Amino acid sequence: MSKKTLKVMNESGIHARPAGQLVKTITKFKSDVRIIKNDNEYNAKSIMGILSLGAKKGDELTFIAEGADEDHVIREVESLFASNFGE
């Protein structure tokens, strides 16, 4: 299991475009990926799951990956957050 907590830093939070980028990135991998926010768990491979987070600037999201490529998927998600999803 690989786990990483990341802070949402882009002004608009995780709206449709960043959510789409997350799903597109995460679904390339075989690992199961979940997002934890305020003790609620969401499927990171589901656009509806990510949008239902309601993640705003400053929110902390914990990504948990389990599978053969778990470390790789976490690194890719970190890269998206580091680039503020290109915004």
C-alpha cells in the first residue's frame, strides 16, 4: 500500500477539468486508488467520485493506492498537484 496526503492549492479547487485529469491519469494504472477526505472514502477512478469530494483550495486529500504499480500512480498524482493541474 502506498499513501500520500496532498493539499489542493489551485484557486478553483478540484472542479471538472482537474477531476478529469485525475481520472485520466489514475485509470492508466492497475492499482486500486481511493481518496480520503474528512473520513469519507471515494473511488479515484470515478469522475463522479472525485467531483463529489467538493474539494476546495486548502483541503487535504489522502490518496491510497494498492496494487502492482501503486508507487507509480502516487507519483503521477503528486505531479498533477505540484503543477496545480496546469492552472
